[in-house]
Amino acid sequence: MRKIVQLLIVFFVSAQLNAQELRCTITVNADKIPSSNKQIFKTLENSLDEFVNQKRWTNFKYEPQERINCNLTLTILEQSGDDFKGHIQIQSSRPVYNSTYLTPVFNFKDDNFSFQYAEFEPLQFNANSFETNLVSVVSFYVYTILGMDADTFVLNGGTSFFTKAQNIVVQAQQSGYAGWNQNDGTKTRFTLIDNLLSPTYSLFHTAMYTYHLKGLDVMHKDKRQAKQKIAESIGFLKTIYDSRPNAFLLRVFMDSKADEIVNIFSDGPNYDTFKLKEDLLKISPLNASKWNDIK
């Protein structure tokens, strides 16, 4: 077990020391826009692909096989000239040690998404100023993806990336766009990064680390021990629930992991799931039908 952990930590550190960080599929869906100029959306898609996948987001260098797999799907629902409104779906995954399986790490839909864009407009990120809302939103989620991924390899490994995402929030708060301020709602970019950096939710990071590195990554060697660690990570989330029953991060976790949890505990070897199911039902009652499928 110790050797596996050491190998994974070495893998994570060496990945950081070695190319661009992401292997991101960008999709711009404008099917609901009755526009004769559909080319602007293809241009936007290509520009975002270059912006996200060719930019160096950190001082680290990743080998091609070490890049983080992710998807950004922009769905455009309204257009008025150069003004666009819709939502953005963010998904990321990472490989499980000694397997071909990719586990979902982050799955989030942001409905507070509007921006201005002129075709062929350059996309430029400046960490010290707000350029455009499109650039800020996409850059915010790039750093969030990096942080969530790092949390699965090293305890609190994502903190530096979350801090960069928070800085983007600060720079964007006077922009007038929704999602950057505390009074914009409870399921926003502001709430997400505020929670991720709050000591109140420190156990969320412990859960991410335990679930992935101590749980999934040892599944090939000892499924029972892996299940025990994954159940333990759910216990950490239950502790958050006990003091913050409506914690946003609990929903963020379950939006990514609910189906996977069911699959893990519905397969052998047998594991006493009574307490696990009890915790899951409290943490995420909306997924009650899924939890009931756990045998």
C-alpha cells in the first residue's frame, strides 16, 4: 500500500514538473439560435480550443499522456448582436491507478453565463485584470479543474489553483456580470470557490483525497479495503452535512460521483453498506432511488 501511495505521489509531482496541462474538448452548441451566421460559433469553438489547450496555465510541465481530460460545453440560448447568454457545463476526469477506467472528478453546470464576443476577437487572460467575461469564466473553471484534480492525488493539493480561481472572482466582481458576487445566488462561481477555500469545508478535500488515492487507486489490489476507504470518505462528507446540511459542495461531489458510488458498492466483494446508505440518504436525498439500488 505504501509503495502504491509513493508511486502515485511521485507520478503527480513528476507530472507537474514536466507541457500544457489539459486535454479539453470544447463544444459550442448554438442549435437554438436561428442565426444565418453559424460560422461565428465554430470560430468561437476553435478559439476556445486554442486558448484552453495551448496556453500554459501553471509553471509545471505535463507530458501529453499526463494531461487532464475534461470537457467544456457552452450552450448558447440567446443572441443579440455581440451579446450571448446560455450556460456552460464543465466535466473532468482522471485515470484510476493500474486500470483503464476514468473516474469523474468534477461535473458542474453554470447557468450564470453571458458574454460579449466578436468573431476573431483574441482571447487573452490577465491574472491582474478583468478582460472579458468569456475569458474570466473559462479561466476560472480551468483553475478549478486543476485544483479538483490535484486534490485527488495530494491532500489539499488543489489549494494554490483554487486561490488563482478566487483571484479571477475578485477581478470580475465589478464587471456587472452575474455569478461573481455573494448576492448572485447560492450555486455560483463565487459560492463554489468560497466554499473550496473555506476552513469550514476542509473535510471536503480530505474526502476527495481519501476517495481517490486511498480508495479507487487501490481497487486493483484490494477491493474490500478500497470500499472501506471510499465509505470513510462519505463519512467525512456526512460530518460536513451534520453542521452544514445544505452545503453546496455536497451537491457538487454527488453530481460527479453518485452513479459511480452505486456501481462500486453493487459489485463484489460483499460489504456491509447499512451505514453507508444511511449517510448517503442524508447527504443526498435527491439520489434516494440510486442509493436503494446498492445491495
